[in-house]
Amino acid sequence: MATTPPALVLLPEWGSGHLAPMLESCKRVLLHGGGRAFSITLLVMRPPTAEASSEVEEHVRREQAAFSGLEIGFHRLPAVDPPKDAVGVEEFIARYVTAHAPHVRDAVAGMSRPVAALVLDMFAAPLVDVARGLGVPSYVFMSSTGALLALMLHLPVLRDAADGEEGDDAAMRVPGLPSPLPAAAVPGFVADRKSPNFEWFARLGERFADATGIIANTADELEPGPLAAVAEGACVPPGRPTPPVYPIGPVLSLGAKKDCSSEAPPLSTHECVTWLDAQPAASVVFLCFGSMGWFEPPQVAEICAALERSRHRFLWVLRGPPGDGGGAPDGSEHPTDADLDALLPEGFLERTKGRGLVWPTWAPQKEILAHAAVSGFVTHGGWNSVLESLWHGVPMIPWPLYAEQHLNAFELVSVMGVAVAMEVDRDRENFVEAAELERAVRSLMGGESEDGRKAREKAKEMMAVCRKAGEMGGSSYAALQRLSAALHYGAALPKK
Ligand SMILES: COc1cc(-c2[o+]c3cc(O)cc([O-])c3cc2O[C@@H]2O[C@H](CO)[C@H](O)[C@H](O)[C@H]2O)cc(OC)c1O
Ligand SMILES: O=c1ccn([C@@H]2O[C@H](COP(=O)(O)OP(=O)(O)O)[C@@H](O)[C@H]2O)c(=O)[nH]1
């Protein structure tokens, strides 16, 4: 007799950099059990911006249209009022997500099938209480690095120390990370210990420790330092237990937009790819800055000067400023398609014709990174972009712009060694001078510099590491097995 498979109930933040890897990771859990052991119910919050809403809708539509053979359903949650007085993006996201708690409780309690676990976005960590109230196991899904995980688990310690003897300017020492963390590496949201954003991240980190487990889109071999420190219980306040961590990555996901899986890229007719087809192997530097990266005209002019002088071939995804002045209720800045005639200096396209392509809208990044012509990546350093680059052995130049990306940049250069450092002026909205970008691009793309040679070599090593981790016998495969066993155990527990 067929039985109803218990559900993994997912609550992702609406950003595609959060939703897509969470869903893909949970699909991996289903596939690991032969596809029939669990089902997925994804709880859809109404995103706070029109841009994010259409991304989510597109994602849901594509998922429903695809035939995966897996049981995946979507449950729309009632809308909640967005907070009107949030000081920063992080506080906004955390409060908005947390306001859904009663609706999440109702949705889980009302399910007609057993619930194996509630899988929560990092911003939804306070909802571990909802799971606990229903007697359901809870898992936090960490869509960013093991380093950010270590930092967040440790924030309550830093907060309480800052309240006491160490003071407000105390150096940031985080178990598993180089100590003290250079100021340039500290994410903006925790740089000021008095800001509500710091308090929110500390509160989220505190709640991570109350989850049944933490699923992380990283691999032991990629981030051995922070993951070991977390596993040893060195990051949480003394006396507090650390839940088991399951580093099952890298999990690369199909984007919400038209995109191709890096696993099996179909023959593409995308203009960026046909342009790459005509370029020599390993000759192109790719520049792309995530879902929220865009530049003011003076910065665009510096990039143009650098690319022109470097003499290297390039494919540059250049987006324009957010529409309507960027005043989204969540404070996020979603770029628009660039007006290249208005943004680029006169004559730039003619002078670089044949060796450069400037692409003004969303591009198929995974497919581009998989292309044999691409051998370097100037990236904002969002964790999904980093994993995609490492998966294809492409060395990077990190250009952090927002969120946790300054920490990611530091890790890529100083810990993993897969990237060439570039000076980014945080006091001038992460401005980079033309000469500095030119130097970094020359170094990355095969100049004489030792930094570039090491980054290229290390990126190839990491490609092998990433692929091996997920194979049978690899560390991420083993973590997936442990996670699967824990979920089966949780599904068998009596519910309240
Ligand atoms: C991790 O801390 C922050 C995350 C975000 C953030 O916000 C966000 C809002 C949206 O409307 C859409 C998004 O796609 C989105 C994404 C996002 O975080 C990204 O997450 C990735 C995976 O964790 C990745 O690591 C990227 O670097 C992040 O940009 C925003 C924020 O403050 C601006 C954070 O501090
Ligand atoms: O033009 C673009 C810009 C981004 N991406 C994808 O969007 C995701 C960006 O996620 P990341 O974590 O790097 O940064 P975020 O945008 O969340 O800050 C990655 O999967 C990229 O491949 C893309 O396909 N095309």
C-alpha cells in the first residue's frame, strides 16, 4: 500500500540567491532517498517588492512546469504588513520574515501529511519556536558561507563582550577565522555594534543555536577552518550546544530567470554564449555583479578605462541604476537594464569592438562560467556566484558591494587563495580606480604576477574539491546521508 511521504516544509527568503539553493538542496535530499521518502512543500511569502515578486512567481512557474518526478507543492502565505521603521535592509528582512510566524504555524499545523521538518531561511531563524511548539524538527538553511555561519553564531558572544569590558571598538575575533578579522573584511551590518542590524544578526545567530540542525551550502574541504570551529562548539556562548551542521554543498541551482544548469548545459543560442564561441580558449575576463549590483557613471568610466588599457578580452554585464530612485520598501536596490549609450564613454564600444561585449541585462552566468573561453571572473562575491565560479575552476577578483560580500572577498583571497586582491574603497561606496582594476585583471589573466598564478592554480584545485565532495565517498555526500538519516528519525517522532 502506498503511504504519503512526510513533508519537508520550506520557508525561504524571496531573493533568488536564497530560495533557489534551499529548494535545490532539499531536492537533493529527496533524490538521495530515491525520490519517494519525502515530499516538499514550499511556503511562499509575498515579497516586499514588485521585482522580487515577479522573480518568485517565475521560479514557482518554472518549477511547476518542470517534470522532476519529485513531489513539490507551493503554499502561499497570507500577506503581512512590512515594517515601516526598519533602519537597514537586514532589520527589514528579519522583521518582515518573522511577522509570518502565525501563518507558518497555521500552514504547518494544517497539513494533511506528516511533517518531517521545517527548513528555515537564515533570516527566519526565530521561527524555530514555531517548529518547537508543534513538535517538529527545525533546520536553518545557510545560503552563505561557513565563515558567516561561524560569525553569526559568535555574534552573541561579541555583543555581550562589547557590553562589558571589551568596549565598542573591540577587535572582531571569531573562532575559525583569521584573528582579528581585518576591518575591511567585516560585513557592513555588523561593523557598528550599536546598530539595529548588528542586534538583528546577533539575535538570528542566537536562534541558529536552537535549531535541530543547520544545512549549509558549502563543503568541509572548502572552508575547513570555520566549519571545524562551529562543529567543535567554539563559536557559541559558553555552555550553549551547537546543533549538528550538514555541509552538503556546493549546490548550484537553476536561477529564477532563463538560465542553464551547469550540470548539463543545453546547446545555447544566447548572444553572450555565441559571442564566447568565437573567442580563443581561456582568453576572456567575465564581469558580473549579482542581482543587485550596479554602478554610477564615474565608476563605469573607470571600468571602461581599465578594460581598454588591459588589452584583454571581456564580457561585462553592466546594469543601470534602480528605477524610481531605488526606494524599495526593503531598501534593496534592484538594477534596471542599462542604457549603454548613456552610460558608456563615447567611442568605447567601437574601440573595443571584437574583443569586448557589454551586456545590459540579466545574463546566463552559469553557462558563461562553464564556457572554455572564460578564464577569470570579476564578481561582487555573492556566495552563489563564488560557488559557480569554483565549480568551473575560474579564479576571481572579488569586488564586494553589499550584504556579507566583504567577508567573502577576504576569505577568497586570504584563506582559500582562489582570487586576486583588489583595493575597494569602502568609504566611497566601494569605488575602484581604473589603474587598480587594470592591475588586478592583468594579474588574474596571466601576467607575470605570482598572485595571479597562485589564484589560477588554486581555483583549479578547488574545482576538483567541489566535484569530489558531492560524489559517493565525498564529504558533502556523507553529510547528505547524515542529514537524510536525521530527517527520517525526525519524521518518526510523535508530534504534539
Ligand atoms: C546575508 O546578508 C544579507 C542578504 C541580503 C540579501 O537580500 C536580498 C533581498 C532581495 O530582495 C533579493 C535578494 O536576492 C537578496 C539577497 C540577499 O543576500 C544574498 O544572499 C546570497 C546567499 O546568501 C549571497 O551570499 C549574496 O552575497 C547576498 O547578497 C541583503 C543584505 O543586506 C543588503 C544582507 O546583509
Ligand atoms: O546577470 C546575472 C546575475 C546573476 N545571476 C545569478 O544570480 C545568482 C546571484 O546570487 P549571488 O549569491 O551570487 O548574489 P546575490 O544576487 O544574491 O547578491 C547567481 O546564481 C548568478 O548565477 C545570473 O544568472 N545572471
